Amino acid sequence: MGRLKQRATGWLRFGLITLSMCLFLGKVTESQTPVTLTVATVNNGDMTIMQRLSKVFEQQHPGIRLDWVVLEENILREKTTTDAATHGGQYDVVTIGPLEAPVWGQRGWLLPLDSRLSPAYELNDLLKPIRDGASFDGKLYALPFYAESSLTYYRKDLFARAGLVMPAQPTYSDIARFARLLNDPAQNMYGLCLRGKPGWGENMAFISTMVNTFGGRWYDEDWRPQLTSKPWHTAASLYVDLLRRYGPPGSSSNGFNESLTLFENGRCALWIDATVAAGSLFDSKESNVAGSVGFAPAPIGTTPRGTQWLWFWGLAIPAASKHADAAATFIEWATSKQYIDLVAKTSGLASVPPGTRRSTYEQPKYLAAAPFAALTYQAIMAADPLHPTQEPVPYTGVQIVVMPSFPTIGNQVGQLLAAALVGDLTVDEALGQAQAATERVDRRMGVGSNK
Amino acid sequence: MTPIELRRKTLFTLLGWAVALLLSFPLLWMVLTSFKSEAAAIARVPHLFFHPTLESFRVVQEQSNYLRFAWNSIVVSLGSTLLALLFAIPSAYTMAFSPTRRTRGTLLWMLSTKMMPSVGVLVPIYLIFRDTGLLDTRTGLLVVDAVGNLPIVIWMLYTFFKEVPREVLEAGRMDGAGPVREIYNLLLPLSLPGIVSTSLLATILAWNEAFWSLTLTAAKAAPLTAFIASFSSPQGLFYAKLSAASTMAIAPILVLGWVSQRQLVRGLTFGAVK
């Protein structure tokens, strides 16, 4: 018993000491240097470069230190939304997209930035569609870091061999014809790759632009969902038909990454997706088809309006930030012309964050280094988040509807259309259920009632 | 050993190996993937033989400070376990040795708190943390993890304490020991294997806890779960990097489990044969 007692005493003592140490250490770390900014950002290539180059910023501003929280997009969104909504003040800089910037700005979760910027920032150099997407009521709530639109990618070698010519502005009937002629499953070559993985940022990003270009819209002016309208039916039927006939097997699980891999491995003759893919497709280290990639604008249906999507990542300052001035200094630096030059110098011209500043596209060197740059610029400039559709709508956003409940609706509709793609539902059934689901969410969230 | 016995034994051994392989295969695959290049990791037909590379580990280490995340995980999981034990030992003692009519109900009620999805209390807890300055602190996360694991710790200790003969404690009481002495000098030494295995389980649960550690921490107190979360990405290839990060994240707890597996098994089977 004596030994046991001794052992127990030892354990208890060890436990108490460790516990007090843990509590102490937990407390001690809260002390910090005068200004430490906590920056929350997504983990894609451009942001990784920013994180690396931020050492230059710290050297230039010895009074400011940066603490990075780099996370996967969806986790980041959950964290920053919780923090912004409760004014938690955990972050001084958050990375947000066109869905958050206007909504959060409207609710007072973000600081307006126009008055905080120095004249040297050249606000007017920012591309108008992007600036519009980051604003609410004329006030800018996020500084765009990089932006993207969509393009049609195709294999020039296959087109030449089949004697086909990609028109300067393809239509969906062109795409359907090319896909039919180039589809050769026996050789592991598929006519057309598209996003099929359900999600508001996956298949719905593409399908929404298709609906736009066939003259459709998510809501009419009175906030009535339009998912059973003719344009939705035309677009969804064509989407399902194209992918079933000419798409690779298992299309419903292909998102951006999977499609990119398929195209790079020479499995797709055509692919309509984000402009940001171009950099990787042209890089012979990553892509097996680097020498034969052609590109054209996103195809149109019955109207050119809304066929190119528009997405950006921007840096914003939550209203609860305790170091707003230092945060403004940092985001101004990270989205400035000087930063773009710095990236060009350290990582090469083709790696500069695209799509935000006119001056980037006025550099002949950049246009030469990135053959896709001119078309990317045109696509972004053609997108109009304020008037995304042929018929008038009460919302803004091209492939998204800028409102808090859109991710919920987009995900549900995306799942139903994926079910139509695999044949579990007919297109009519999927759209009928999508309409009902949208109405249900709208009722719950009060969409339209206070607009 | 007769031939039939031998055959039976071989069969069971093979079956045991098969089950073990099946259970550990995902882990093994993750470790293998962490040594592949990104292109090999995503290959449609997976390669069993490939040129191993440490590239992913290099990138992971370059992009984030592993040691800081690991230290946070160690402090939070050990700290929360000790805090939970501090509360759980007296409560389990009371319920095991002085049960009342409502003890059973209390135990079930405690367990029922685990049935509520964490997100249900996210906003209240977040607001409390904001107002008490506990956001992004290890102390805060440690307390939440401890409270979250408390029902399980109490339940386990309760079952272990039930195995301790009441007479031993009564004898101590006859000799003049108060409740504190009774716990400290008699109960704890007698149920040490149980306490050790409970602590191990609580540590593992706290180590793996992702929901609270992701929402309540940002840069300073983020543990390894946040470290892993920064390596999956909707753009670009990430399987190898994610596997490397996961391998690094589970390594410490795997080593702890390995070292203490004897106690763990002893604790888990403690009182199983009666």
C-alpha cells in the first residue's frame, strides 16, 4: 500500500504542476508586441506568395508584425463569418469574396475603406467590375487582391487534326458540335469537361452563367425564384445532355481541380472554367498539353450578358479590429501596384495576381509573358455584377446572388442538378424540386420581404 | 498442439492480421501518400511503388510553423485532461460510493450533453469568450475541451471506481480517513490503470477535437487541427501536402499511444473479467 500511495502522490503532484503550467502558459502567450495584425487568408498559390513576401512589408514597417491564419476556403469562411458577425475581433484582416463584401459591408461588419487609402493607391486603377463587386452603396469594403472570370479552353492540336476552327466568340451550339466531333471515349478522349461536383462555388458557378446567357435569372424583380422558367430548363437540359454524351465518366464528382487534372492529362478536348486555370495549363511542368492549349471567350447562348463569371478575393478589415490603421496600411500594400511589381520581380511576371488593376494589363511585358492575359482582361471587363442578366433583377452578382442565404440555396440546387446529371432525377423534376427548395429557404430567411 | 489446433490458430492469426491491415490501411495510405509527389498522389491508378520524396514535408514546414501548432496541441490536450480529471475524480467518487436515487439520471443527463451538436452553442460560447478575452488563447480552448470531455471522463471513472471493493474504503474510514484522504490514499492507487487509460482517451479526444479549436482560435493558440486545415485547397493539387501535414499532426499522439498501449489495454479491460 505504501508504494501505491507514493505513486499516487507522485502522479497527483505531477498532474497539479503540469496543470498550473498549462494554465500559466496559456495566459502568458497573450502578451504581445505593440501592433500584431492577425491576417486570415485562403491557402491558394497567390496568397502563399503574399505570405512569403510579407517579410518585405514587415521590414518596411518595423512597428507592424503579421500573424497568419491560412485556411481552406470553407473553414475560413465559417471562422471569419462567426467572428465578423459577433464582432469578436480575432482578425485584423480577413480575406473575403464578392458574396461577403457587400453583405457584410451593409451590416456594418466591415470598415469602409475609401477614406483610409492614401492618394498613391490609385483607386481608379482598379477594374470597375471588381470594384463594384467589392462595394455596397458606393462604399468600398474590400481591396481586391486577385480576380478571375471564365474562358473556353480547347486543344488546338485536336482542332487542327479534325479541321475545326474555334470562332472568335463561340456559341453553345458550336461547343456542342465540337464536343460531338472530338469525343472519342475509346481513346480516353472526351469531348467536353465541365464542373459537375455539387456546390454553389462548383457546378452552380458554371450553370448560373449558362442560365444567364440563355436569358434566365435566379429571381424576378419581385424576388420570385425563376428556376422552372424556360431559360433554366434550356440551360440545365443542355448541360446534362452535353456532359452525359461527351463528358468523362463520373462527371458529377469533378470540380475545378479534377477537371484541371483531366485537361492537363489530355483527357478533354474542351473545357469551360476559370481564367485562373490558364497559368497552370500553360506551365509545361504541370501540364502535358502546355504546347497545344487554345482559349476563347466563354460561349454564349442567346445573349452575351452574364456568360462570364466574376470572382475575386479581396482583403477587408472587420469593424471589430483593434488595429484598423495598421491593417489599412497592410492591405493597401498587399493590393498595390508596388506589390504587383514585387511579385513580378521575385516570382516572375506570369505569377502576378491577375485581374485587379488596369496598369497590370498595360504592361507589354506582362501581356507577352501571359498569353491568356488579354482575354482574361476582356472577360473581366465584360462581366457586370450590377446588371448580370438580360432581364432586370433585384440582386447583384453574376454567377452568385449576393445575399446571405445564397450558399444554402446554391448548394441545394447544385445537388439536385447533380442528381439530374447522374440520372436519378429528370431535369424537370430537378428544377421543380430546386424551385420548391429555394422558395422554402427564402420563406425561412425572409428573402424579398425586406428588400 | 494437434494439427486441428494448429490450423485453427493459424486461421485466427491470419484473420487478426487481415483485420489489423484493414483498420490501419487508411493510415498507411496517408503516410505513403505523404512521400509521393503531388502528381503521383492524384494518379487515377495509384502507384504502390514510387520514388519517395520529402518535398511535401519541406513545403509544409516552409509554409507554417509546425512546432508552434504542436506545442499548442500538447498544452491544450494535456491541460484539458488534467482539468477534467480534477473535476471528474470527486464527482465519480461521490456517484460510485454514495449513490442516491438520482445518480443514474444524473449520469445519463451528463452524457446527454454530448448529444447536442456543438454548433448549437457556438454563438453563446463565442460571445462569452469574446467578453472574457479568451478568444485565441490556450486557456480558453483548454477549458472548452475539458468541459466537453468531462461527461466521458466521469462515466469512465465511475465504472472503474465501481470495481474498487467498497470494503477497502470502509476500512480506511474506520481508521479515521476523511473523503480526501480516502480518494487520495486508497481510491486513486487502486484504480490507477483506469485513471491512466481515461486520461489517455481524454488526451486523444482533445488532440483530435476540431470544431472548437478551429472556431475559437486564430493565430496564437491554434493547435494541429488548424494546421491540417490549411493544407486542403479547392484550387491546385494538395493531396500529398495534406497527407504530410496529417502525418506530422498525428505523429506525437501515435507515439504516445504506442508507448502507453500496455496501460491502455490494461485499463480498458480493467474489471472486464469478473
